[in-house]
Amino acid sequence: MSEVEHLLEKLKYTEIIQFAKEEGIEPKGNKEKLIAILSKKADEGKIRAFFKQARGSKADISEHKLVPKHEVISEKELKKVLETHHCKITDFPRIYDTDPMILKCGAKSGDVVKISRISPTAGQAYYYRLVVKSI
């Protein structure tokens, strides 16, 4: 069973039907058939939108004043950060690929995300997280 199928199994049948309708898929058949169709859609790169919809998050959380900016960094920037801080990629704290902000920015397992927070003392503070697959 793929990771996508595993996550879909955890969802309620009504959530899967709702997403299928939103994606223009006629929800005919049982849950297993819908999971197969949605898994195929996931392989085509539409899974990020699916998780946002299926988890019930209708509001855009990235617009909230308490949620810091998240962005995937490039390989070039990653090398610079690792050199500057004399560390390895495995030294970064981890964040799950199912985190709402990780889904929003489109990061995948293995990516490093830069989180920009406003600090009253430092002005702008940057934190780095390694994206890992959820269980």
C-alpha cells in the first residue's frame, strides 16, 4: 500500500467523496475504487490540494499573523547554510510532510524549509527544518 493510499484509508468516506466531486470525478463505487482513482491523481501532482481540502482546512492559514513564512530553499542556498553553520542536513529539526504549511508551500520529503519569523530583538530570524514523511 502506498503512502497516499494509507493516508486516504484514514479519511472518512464522505471526505473522499467530497474531494472527488470538487476534482470533477464522479464518485461511483466503493471506497477502494475512489482511493485508486485519487491515488492516480496524487501521482499526477494533485495530492497537495487533496490534503488541504480533505483535512477540512478551508481557511488559508498562511495568511494568519501568527503563522511565519515557510519556503523551500534551493540546493545552492542549502549548501550555503550547511557551510555557514558547520552542520549536516540530518542535524536540522524535522517537520512532517503533512504539516499544513508544508502542504501549502509544496515541500516534499527530503526538502529543507526556511521559516522566517519576526523577532523583536533580532528583527528577522530564520529557522530551517528538514521535511520528513509522516508515519
